[in-house]
Amino acid sequence: MKDLKKMYRSQQSDPFPGEIHLTVGDQELIFKKRTWSIQGEEKGLRYGENPNQPAAMYELHQGRLELNGLRFATPDRGLLSALKEEDIIQSGKHPSKINLTDVDNGINILQYLTAKPAAVILKHNNPCGAGWSDQGVTRALSKAYACDRIAAFGGAVVINSPVTRELAEYINERYFEVVAAPEFESGSIDILSRRKNLRILRIPGLGRLEEIMDSPFLEFKSLVDGGIIAQYSYLNEIRSSGDWIPAEAESGGTEAVARQPTAAENEDLLFAWAVEAGVTSNSVLFAKNGATVGIGTGEQDRVGCVDITIHKAHIKYADNLAFERTGLSIYQLRQKAREDEEHQQILERINQETEEAKGGLRGSVMVSDGFFPFRDGVDLAIEQGVTAIAQPGGSMNDLEVIQAANQADPQVAMVFTGQRSFKH
């Protein structure tokens, strides 16, 4: 009988060549395969997205690409693909493609959050939670974790600040599969190494992400017939409150102008829009006080995505209360409540508190990676106590969408980004 557990630990043989040469017009880029000597054995990626898929990672080694006057990323900006043996501090079961692409999307998000210590937890190439804080990186990670404690189980932690002993202890008290940071302070690796399957990665460039945020790279999407689509990588154009476009619209002689965000709302909107760059579309994201409160990913309709994200936020809020009071998840508490009156009473109190707090959404802001085709998604968010919204704008129904914000009591702020941030 097949050993199913062994399947996930096995190293796939690597049939890929040592170099890939890519010719783009009259320019050539040379990529070198990354392998590492670990415990006397040469290893590349453990496997691809699944254990039966061989995979390899390549680093841009040589060549400079320029198209239409725009200069693309150069070999000297290596991050994840530049990992050396000494940077794989502990390989655990050894990283697979999904471990590293989760870390990569964490880098993608953190490149726009360099103003203060920031952390993001990822699973299946989407953030479970993100946070930043002037109080340090442990506080940033704890805020990220509170967004979705359940989804964070087995996730990848990516941070833009050195790992302290305090942070190492915090990480060790929870189950993560990967931790990536620019550096590790004295004693922190000893603490992290108590978990033998944890992959511990040092990526020095995480501490200087502001140097790379304005350089796009050439991105490829593979098709099932073997074809490819090439595109410029996404660049976030909203870096400060001055980059927002006022939300204004006119139709049939009727005009609407939205309220501008306050300073606090602006900071949360900028934070949320940065995180949104790493969320699979169609998506919306709620944030409050420098942390995500609800993340909706990959839905086919926008109002449905808002509705599902609200539901998720309520579940996660109730789960945090349940875990704090009983040590049980909200799902385990529900099961206990079917059989035990005491647990039933606890559950009823938690449900009531969750509803009163609107799942933590009261006072939050919302961003959307695409425009709202109708006002229904905005109305749903306003019912939950959202105070400010950022979205691309450009819908035929911008007027009614702005009117939804203006008709709210108190009035909800709205700004346009002027860019969409779809991620497929």
C-alpha cells in the first residue's frame, strides 16, 4: 500500500537544465538554476505544487532588459531566488514550490510596507493576515495572526525586520511551516530550531525592499497548451495619501463628491491597498488600526465577495473569543454546545458579542481591487460600520456608488485609486 505520508516528504528528481537562456528581441537574459548543498546532498526544490510535479527555481544571473524605455529588474536585486546555503538556516522537510511562492508573495506585499515593522502570514499564495506597528515586529505579527488564527495554521511568516528572541518565542508557540526575515538576532535561531520541520530562511533584501519597489520584472503566465503570456509586473501607484483620486462622478445632470478620508483612515487605506496587491482577485479587504480584519479572495462577483468577507470576519472574531475563553476553536465549541449546556451558554454570549462588534468590522476601512459595478457591495460594507473605502473607480455606476457612501450616517469617505490590482 502506498505510504501517503512519505509522499509529502519525498524529494522529486530534478530533470531541469542548469541554465535557461531567454531571448527578448535582441536582448538576452540568462537564468541559473538554484540548488543547495544540504547535509551532503545537492537539492533543488522538493517538488512543485504537488508531490508528483518536478520543479526548479531559477535566478536571473545575467542580462538587462529594457522595453519602450522602461528598465526591468536586474540581477543585483535578488531576493528569494538568490538564497544561498547559509541563508537556508534550517530546511525542515525542505521547501517545495508552494512554500517559496508563499514567501515570494509575502515579499510582494511587504515591498509597499517599509515605513514600519510589518508582517504577513500566507497560505496558498494568499495572505491570511497582515499587520504593521510602531511597537515592533512581534506586535505586527500578532495583529496579522488575529485576523485568521485558523487559516494561519501551517502558514508562511514573512517579515521586514530582524527576528528577536521575543518574536521567536511567539512564532514557536504556534504552528508555522516557514519563517523568512532579513536577519535573526542572537539566540532567536536556537529558539526557532526547536521545531525541526520549520523552514528558516534569511533573505537580507527583506530589510531594504524600498530599493526594489519601482523596478518591474517580466512576468509570464503559462497556458495549458504550452503557450505563454508575457506582461509587465504590477506596480502599486498609491504610495501616499496624495496619490488618491477624489471620488467624483456626474450623470444626467446629477453630481456626487465623496468625503475625503481622515488621517487615520488614510493610513489604514494605504496599508490595506498595499496588502491587496497580494490577494487573488476578485477581492476585497477590510482593515483597522494597521491590521487586516477580513480578506476576501478569488470570488466571481464583487458583492458576493463583500458578503463572504463579512461572514469570514464574523467567524474569525468569534473564533478568537472562543479560543481565548475555552481553548477551543469556534467549530469545536459549536460541537461541544450541542451536547453541553455550559458550552451552549458560552457560545450564545460569543455570538451576541460578535454581532454587536460586527465581527470587528465596525470602524474599519475597505479596499476593492476592482471597481464596484453597483452600490450593493458598498451598502453591505456600510451596514457593518465601515468608515472609508478605496476602489479603482471607472464604473458606469460610479455616481450611485458614491451616493451610497454619501447617504450613510455618518457619511463614509471614498477615494479612487485610478488603477486596478487584479492578481490571477
